[in-house]
Amino acid sequence: MKNINGYKPDKIEKKWQDKWVESKIYEVDLKSAKKPFYNLMMFPYPSAEGLHVGNMYAQTGVDIYGRFMRMNEFDVFEPVGLDGFGIHAENFALKIGENPMEYSKITEKNFYKQMHAIGLATDWSKTIETYKPEYYKWTQWLFVELFKKGLAYRKSQLVNYCPSCKTVLADEQVIEAKCERCGADVTKKQLEQWFLHITKYSDKLLNNIENLNWSDKVKTAQKQWIGKSKGLEIVFKVENSTFEIPVWTKYWETIHGVIFLVVAPEYYTKIKDLVPNSIQKDVSNYVNQSLIKTTVERSTEDKDKSGIFTGIYAVNPVNKNKIPVWIADYVMMDVGTGAVMGVPAHDARDFDFAIKYELPIIQVVKYEDEAINRKIENRETSFEGKGILINSGEFTGRQSIGKDKEIMAEVLIKSGIARWQVAYHLRDWLISRQRYWGCPIPMIFCENCKNEAKSWFSENNIVANWDASGWYPEDSLPVVLPYIKNYKPLGTGKSPLSLNKEFVEARCPNCGAVARRETDVSDTFLDSSWYFFRYPSLTEEKYLLNIDITKKWLPVNMYIGGAEHSVLHLLYSRFITMFLHDQKVIEFEEPFTRFYAHGLLIKDGRKMSKSKGNVVIPDEYIKKFGADTLRIYLMFIGPYNQGGDFRDTGIEGMHRFVKRVWTLLTTKVNVSTLTSNTDKSFMYGSINGVTKDLTDLKFNTAIAKIMMFYNHFSSKDGISLEVAEVLLLMLAPFTPHLSEELWQLLHPNQLSFSSIHSQSWPKVQKTFLSEEKIDIAIQVNNKFRDIISIENNMRNNEKEIQKVALAQEKIIKFIGDESIEKVIYIPGKAMNFVTKKSS
RNA sequence: GCCGGGGUGGCGGAAUGGUAUACGCGGUAGUCUCAAAAACUACUGAUUAUAAUGAUCAUAGGGGUUCGAAUCCCCUCCCCGGCACCA
């Protein structure tokens, strides 16, 4: 075969991309597929400048795995889509002064253009954009279903608020007390908002984790986020009052050491009437100052704790001591009961507080280390750890942990002052957003029906913890997001949609009167919490998903995405799946059989970001080197789950390899067949290794093995068609265009188009896997000294190997005149002679 | 502070109890060329110098298990990620 010009990726890549779409080789028949394999990439939320190379990195890995599975005769369904609704897209539109609704069209166009350019084996007839009414109709439907089952509710609560994005946020979107999207300090506000009752599934979400084929890292992150812990709720009675202050604690063994109680500033409204008039002004001043602090200000961990005495006294239920009640902003209202028992001897925060306000300290656990005991006595430190209880009434002398601690809990419970209380870190999912670019929450408020419409709810089978206070679900969906000019967030606690009269005014589904529409939109994470159900069911018009198709294709077999969604998206998706399961729509509780977190691609040792100016745009590299080179380079950088550092010299090296393959296969292929057994065993060994690596998503080592395969055969005068085919088939998932072009050149005059991507993955012939000759490393006193080559069928003949080894010059030299004390043989690998000086 | 993942040449990284440094980048020398680029070939962990099919030392540091440890165990240090005034 002649060298048909040089390697011109720009010529061949577009050609094959079009041909693949035209011949529909990546479209599966969802109904009749025999070996369904749902291979899914977390769909991105790109900004309008398009995808950066990190997105390509993620997507390419998914694609290579999917292509590999397809060649292994699975019916692979690999759809892509665009998560374009939400604050991220809207913030970008705001920045450049465009309307997000108009701008989404440009984003979408760029997105799909780039996705095509990287050469994905995607079913392009099944795409999703979350901001299209035909999609978000079902997001709204899902919300209504949740509402009908009592899992969507409206409640006034202390919520996270981002003053920069001018909207409330879910707990999960607050990272280190800052907004996940913009990084601004988050504050707390008491607001009435829509919540989804994810905590109903706390235990199921926690217990199912054990059996998921996910990485420990993600599993641990979810466990910690759900944060289940068992403790006691202990009731403290307020002196001269019927009021009670319950506290929650895991350290009830220190109850005799409680010197004071501390409650959160938000607690003030509950105890206001108990505060003596003389100090009420000072107390309320302190409370007001605390409430305007951001969460960061309140939670920065420093020694300087502030607080104020309320004038109230409570009674320690075990020893009847009179203890003061303080308000301090180191106590959080949304943790435990919002009230804490102050044990300064055994809690660092309480200790700091007691020192600052000169409160007494009583040690109730005595430690083995006398130095620590002395320090506690001298008010120098607090300490937590196991020891013997002291100053603890009937419990004095008992252990502070273990069985004694359990007994103590039982006693406290029996005496009626405490009860077991399991606490979770997980909160209900706050989904209201006071923004424009999101899915409208499909609810209507009717003043007319307020408190009168319980019958409507029961007729419509709406159960729930719902009191028919005037909120009704829309009766026809979708509620279309209108185009509005002034879409900027208002910062008034309302969405800009609230200024749009046409949108706000609605008919009450119950009485037909003029009613008010909900103007908040929902969190983007609601859009993405169920999209994987929709891809295979896109043609279903009557329901969110098609039951038969879903049965066949879900749960998702392989889900690949960024680890940054360990708690957000993955937890929400699990919740929605559990909900659908409980509605008897689906039979499984978990959406993703396997989740694989790819690593982060960095540049010059740092995370890519616009502010650092080190964002790599893939387009220019595709233009310069072609998509195939970029793909195979990205996968070669390092282990897929660890990410890597993108370097220009690296991609040039991979381009050289791709060009070498091109040259070899366009000039040196002949019709000879492989005769040498060494060559055969090398070939099948390579296939075997690459197959294993691809199965485990070890793309970097798979590529290294393909390179060795090339190096082995390219040094010959010419290569046989058989070898050329194996090389191309192994390369096909990595460099789909190049492989297709060369495959077609090697197979001219075909009656109809037969793509390399429809071929089977090369099979290993096991008889050739074990080489005729194997190498055994020979060690003398653990040091590698020589290597001997023996017939493979001799591998278990230890005596013979020993004989050969001891005949080697080097071995004789190193053993010298010492006597052999021990011989260790590891079959097929190594032999070690341990010697002893002969005296 | 607690939990999870790491630390291997000049660089990205191979190797999961048995030949450390595969594969690639970078570097050095050469071939080709008027020259350069490209391409190709050889060498490339460090030390040593009796210049070789040699020796010694190297997988963050220290200790242990083992005939044998980058790999398993214990302690220390450092980096990345998650959670966190959780009471």
C-alpha cells in the first residue's frame, strides 16, 4: 500500500464524524437491545465560551470505556446533554450583559459543536437540555408528585442566604460558610421557602451506601454528610418556671460537670419573657448583633468567644445545682437543639467561655496522667478522654466510657430527664431560588381558598403534612418560564419573575378565582437529579419515564463524573430514585450501579481557572493536532482517577506516536502472516494486557502497552495485516478517526460500509499467552545477580532450575566458597540462594 | 481536630511481596541536510572510576515483619480532597 499523503487529521476527522452520524452506528435500538449497557457521563453545565479541556478529559474517558464495551458486543447507550439551567449560566450571562434565555442558544450551539469535534460515540438523537420546556415539564411534574406525597413543603426556617447571588441556598451549596457558586460569605435568614423532604430517606441513603460499587472516598463523603450520631436529649428545667431547655449531647457522662447552659442567639425568641426587664435591652442588643454576622464570622474558630448572661437560671437535673443560662453565638441554632450544656472541664469551647467570663470549672473525669489533672485543677486546660468519674454522685468511681457510660444513660432515661435521640447532619433540601434562570416551581397560592380547601386535597389524594393553607399544584404543565427583560436578581427575597404581572396572575385550580403564582424557581440540582431517567425515555410523552425501557436500561451501569459532586448531585439523585421506587414506578432504589470519579486535570501544577489565566481551550489543540491526538494524550497523562498536568510538550510526543502509526500502516503492511511464536505470544500478551487495563479504566497503562506493541512490530521490515488489524482495533477507542481511516484503507472494495467501531475487540488465544521460554531472576542473598531463561514446561521443576542457576558463572562467583543454607523458589519468577560463611 | 487519598529519576508516571524506574516528556550525541526543522538511531537515576556483563546507594524520614519490602505493620513529617465551634 502506498503512502497516501501524510497524516491530515483535519481532513479525516470531520469526514468520519459525519459518516458515523449518517450510518447511525452509535444509535442503539432501545427496545430490542440484547446486552444493554448504559454508559453515562455527568452532563456538564458549560459556560458560553464552551467546554474547557477538563470537560473533554472527563468525556473522553467515558467515551473510550463505552467504545470498548461496544466492541465487546454490548449494546452501549451513551447519550450527552447540557445542564444549562441555573445560577451558573445566569451569573455568566449577567457578567457579559446578555439575557440567559437568548444566550443559551449560543451556548448550546458551541457545546454540541465541541462535543462532535472530539469524536464521541454518542447517540446524537437523544440529547437533553434542562432549560427546554419539554424537559422541565417533567421536573415540574416531579415536584408536584413530591408535593402530593408530602415530600415537598413550605416552611419558615433559618436558611442560608448568599448576598451576592441574592438568593437562598441549600446546605450542600455552602462550602466552608461560602457560596458554592460565587464564593461570597453566606448569611442566615429566617424565610419561608420550599423544601424537599430528603431527611425522610436519611437511613436508607446511609444504609444503601455499603453495597454501592463506588469509591470509598465518595462513600465516606456521603456518610459524613448524612452524619448520623446517637446521643441523649437531656432536659434542664428553668428555675421558678415551667419552661424547659433540652440539650443534645454525646457526652452525658460529664453531666455532673455542667456549670452553665448556653443557647444560640436565635433561641432568644423562646426565652425572651423569662429575661429580667433590667437586662432585656442588653441581651437583645447582643442577639441582634450576632444575627447580622455572616456564618463565617460566627464560625471562625478562635478563642474569643462572646456571650451574655440572660438572668435566667436552670437546674442541673442530676445534682440540682443552680446554673446560669447564657446566650453565645458559638452555639448554632441548627445543630442539635440550639442549646448546649456547658462542661468547661471537658470541652475546649466551654473551657474558653468559662475562662473569659470567669465561671467555675468542675472536673468530673479523672485521668491517668496526673499532669493533666493538675492542669485542669489550675484552670489551664480542658481535656477529653477516658478516665474515672469523680464528683459524680452515685456514678463516682465508674469508667467514663464503655459499659458504665451505657448504664449511666439508662439511669438518666429511667429517671425521666433524658431520652435517646438520633441526630443527623443532613437537612431537608431547600430548593427555592429567588432567581430568573431556572425551572419555575409549579405552585399557586389562593388567598380565597386559604384554610378552606381541605376537601380538595383529600379528593385529589394529596396526603402529606399539608394543611391546605392556600397552595395548590398547577393543573397543567409545563409552567413556561417567560422571557423577561429585567432578569437581574432583586435582592428583596423575591425572584425577578415576581415583577411580571402576567406570570404572577393565575387561576386557582380549586375555586377558579384569581390567584398568585409562585415566582421562585427551583435549584438546578433538581433538574439534574433525574435526567438519567429521561435519556432512554425521551420518546415517552405521557410520563416522566417509560416503564419497560427503564426496566431494561436502568440503573445506569457506569456513571463517570467529577468527585466534586460526591454529596450534591449524587445524593439528590439517590433521593429522587428512592422516591420513584416508593411510588412503585421502578424496582431499584439506587440509580448508579457503578460510579467512577475521574481526576482533576490541572495546568502548570494549578487548578485551571480564568483568573489565573491557565485555562486550556481544547479547540486550538484539535485544530493543531487533531482530536485523536488530544484524546490519546489526555488519557496518557496519568491514571484516569487521579487527573494530571496538561503540558504542551506532552501532547507533541503523542502526536509523534499517532503519526508513526499512520506512517507504518500506510507504508509497511504486507500480506505475510505471523509465524514466530515469540511474536504471537507478544501479540496475545499485549491484547490481554490492554483488555485488562481498559476493563479497569487504566487508560494510561493501556496506551503504554499499545506503544510497546507498536515498538515491537515496527522494528521489523514490514508488518502483517493481522498485526496491523490488532493495532488498529486496540487503538480504536482512543483514536477513533485515525483507526477508521486506516481500517478502511486496509479493507478496500467493501460492498457496504463496515466501520472499525462495529468490529469485535480482538480475542486472546490463550495457548500463545504462556511463552515457550520464561525468565527466572536468580538472587544470591536477596540481591538480583543473574537471569536465566528456561523452557516454560520446566517452570515447576525446581531441581533442574537450581542446577541451571548454579552452573551460571556469575552465580558461582557470588556464592564463592560459602555454603548454601536455603533455596527459595517462586515458580516462574525468582530463585534466591541464601548462603552461610563456611568456617 | 476527625475521615479519605497520596509522597518513586530533571518532569508526567510504571511496578501491590520476587530484575525498581515500564511507557512518554525533557536532555546529550549521531544520521540526513548548504543549513535548520522534521524524521530516524544510540545513550540518559545517583555515586564511584580498576571504564565494566563492576561495585555501592536510592521509592518522604525512622523502626519492624520476611530469605526478600516502593508494596505489609507501627511512629513522624509533608501534599491533596471531604467534614467541622456537631456540643
